[in-house]
Amino acid sequence: MPAAVNNLDVREHLGRLLSQAESLRDFAGWFIDAQWSIELDGSDEDVELAARIENRFGAYSSGYVSEDELISDLREDAAEFGVAVPSRATRSRLLAAPPRA
């Protein structure tokens, strides 16, 4: 069973993905492991964001959208949900630091 997820984790990981500090593969792996915890322990908004991300990945993995379209759609979701996307200046620091567990 995955460890409890801090409510900011979904936002933090999405921000890292969109700033290219986390790969799509790494984000997807984290998200798969974290989904259950988000649903159980996340705020209503985080659960809604996670459901949106899950739907986006479903369309991507089924071949309905390209990786570029997936990232663009996730960028729109991030803006709608107020997710902070680190700038390039902080990207190098993020690459050096592992994501919080």
C-alpha cells in the first residue's frame, strides 16, 4: 500500500513535469503509485485534478493524443488548478533534488 501523499505532491509533481524537471515516465510512475492515496487523503480539488490527469493519460496511452498534446492539456489543467510551474532558473535545483516522498 502506498504511503500517504501530501496534498501538495500532485501539484508539485505536475509542476516538475511541466518544467521538465521530471520526465513523463517518472511522473506517470509516481502518479500510478500515488493515485489511491490521493483519492483517500487528498482534498476535493486534488482528487479532481488527479481524475483529470488520469483521463489525460488515458487518452495519451490509447493513442488519441500525442505527447505534445498531453503536455499542452496538462499545462491548461495546471493553470486552472493554480499549479505552480517552476521557472528555468529553479529547474536546475529541482533536477538535483529528488522529489519529496
